[in-house]
Amino acid sequence: MQRFSAPWWLPGGHLQTIWPALFSRPRVGPPLRFERERWTTPDGDFIDVDHLAGAPSEAPMLVLFHGLEGSSASHYAQAFGLWARQAGWRYAVPHFRGCSGELNLGPRAYHSGDFEEIGWILARLRAGTQAPLRAIGISLGGNALLRWAEEAGDSASATAAAVAAISSPIDLAAGGHAIGRGFNRLVYTRMFLRSMKPKALAKLAQHPGLFDRERLLAARDLYEFDNVFTAPLHGFRDTDDYWARASAQPQLHRIRIPALVLNARNDPFLPGHHLPRPQQVGPHVTLWQPAHGGHVGFPAGRFPGHVMTLPQAVMGWMHAALA
């Protein structure tokens, strides 16, 4: 994956991002079947966790934390689920609050630095298995997973054997400004806000006075949305404070378990010149920064392509890191 090459018919980071999400979804055998479990959170809210049906209880477990507005139906979650089914592993996809198809109850949602929620979820999953547990985080979920590993330090190994973050905006300010400009603003920002604004308004109906409705309606990028909604609801002063404190990149040296940080250098969400160099991370962190791949794309094969190269490469790294 360090030397990943995209198909000739998918040039550029935008095509390598958009096409796999829409058209190169995995098609190997019958559709995945999940069994949903609802957990009550420590603050009286709930999350939904989807478990791959049919895996033996003694098998190793793979946990995947999805990206912004993702779910177990996202193309990358399906790809890793197919890998897990073929390998005979258990597989769990916890949904961040409000992402499982039903609005959560509390006056909060989820965010890129939600390491306490990650830690609670991982601890509960680990308590239910004697087998090793590995965790994958995609985009936002990967940044939050790395933040958990950073905060947990030496104690992380009691919960997870290894972690991997894929296409994660580990420099949230750089990523936030990148997605707020040009083509990114026209396509990706609009896509996210089209989903996030109605959820926020539904949250306001649940909890009147939670934030300024008119300011939210006026938000035209993630910076403005986070200023009105994400930052104040989750204990941050404003967007700048949130992006600074929630970014995983400045603290990667604190990680004490094997950790893979995979970012394509042509990812539209976080351009390559913002990515860390080896001397900026600790000895437990492996950096993969291929020139191609887009944002959670990494398409391969003949037209219309497939997305199975990503889970094969990442799980191959995990096997080698723990050998």
C-alpha cells in the first residue's frame, strides 16, 4: 500500500475518492448480514453496534469506527466486513451517536476527538471476548481512534492489540480549510451539510435553545457549522479550539501500541504537504503515504474496479506488526 497505484482509468484524487464510494463497492459472495445491538451509554443516551452475523465467538475481533456521517453500510465498512467474513473473524461496527438511522437522545452528537467514547466502546467490546481485538478508524473515526491511543498510552495494550487510521484528518485545521475551498466546498462540503444540518435541527427540536438556529442555517462550510454546533455542544470554545485540541497529529509520539496511519498524498480532504514525517511520530507509528488513493478510495482492478485492496493491505500490516 505504500506504493499503491490507482487504475489508469481513475486519475486524480477526486475520481479516486468519488468513484469507489459510488460504484466500486465490494461484491464478493452474498451480502453481509449484521445483527444490531443497542447499548446504553454512561450518560443515559444510546449507540447502535452492528455485529457481523455467524462469526465464531472465539475468533479474533476487528472493530471499525466509521467516518463523518458513515455507517455499517458505507463502502469501506462493507469491504472490511467481507475481509472479516472470509478470514473467519468477528467484526463490529459501532455507530457514532445519530449515525445508525435514529437520532440519539442527548444534547450532543459526535466529533473528531471523541476519544472517551472510543475508549468506552473498545473496553466494552474487549470485555466480551478473550480473543485479540484490532481496531480500524476511517477518516473522522480514525482521528478519534488515534486520539484514544494517545490518551491511553501504555494502558492501550490491555484493550487493543493494534490500531489503524485510514484517510484521517489528523490535522483538523488543515483538513477543514482544504474541504472549505474550491471544488471541495462545492461537492464534499455540500454533501456533508446536506446530512448534518437536518440532524442538527432535529437535535434542536429535542433540546430547544441548544444553539442558534439562524446561525446554523446560515453556515456554508464545516468551519461555520462546527462553530455553531459541534464545538459548543462538545465542550470546545469554538472551531479553532476544537480543531486544535482534537487533532491527532501533534501527539502521535504518545502512542504505545502498533499504529498504522495511512493517508494518500492526493487526498482532497488533507493534502500531502500537511502529513507528518517519520521523525515527527513515535516508534510505534507506521506511516503509509502513497501518492495515489484519494480519500478512503484506493480503487483497484479493471472497470468498474473494487475496493478490497485496502482491507487486504491494512490487515496484512496488522498481521506483520503483531507477528
